[in-house]
Amino acid sequence: MDKIKKALQRLTKKEQKIIEKILHLLKSGTYVGLDIKKLKGREDIFRVRKNNFRIIYRVDHEGSIFILTIERRNEKTYKKF
């Protein structure tokens, strides 16, 4: 089982629906209504903030999106990147 599926399973059904909606918007390229910010010191890694959740993703030179992690916000959320 991959890391993203495992992260989603740890969430409640309501939280899963919120995250899945955000992932769908990212996939479709519709960024309206999303709180997106580029991480400092990185040109290709961004985060989406929704309540206390963070979705960290990378965009490659072709525009493909790779989800790196889905986590609740804490002091260690951004240390990995």
C-alpha cells in the first residue's frame, strides 16, 4: 500500500472527502479556491492548506503533479522538504 492511500485511511470519511476533492481540483488544474503556496527554497514543491491539513506536492517540468504527503499540520510537517 502506498503512502498516500495509507494517509487517507487514517482520516475520517468527512476528511477523506475534503482531501479527495482537493486532489481532484489539483489533477484537473483548477486551483480556484485553494490556498496554495510555494515552499521556501524550492522551485518545484508546493503546499495546499485546508483547515489543519497540508497536501505537499511537486510539479515537474512537464506540469505533472506528484503528491508527496498528506498530513495534519504540526511542527514537523515541512522539515522533510
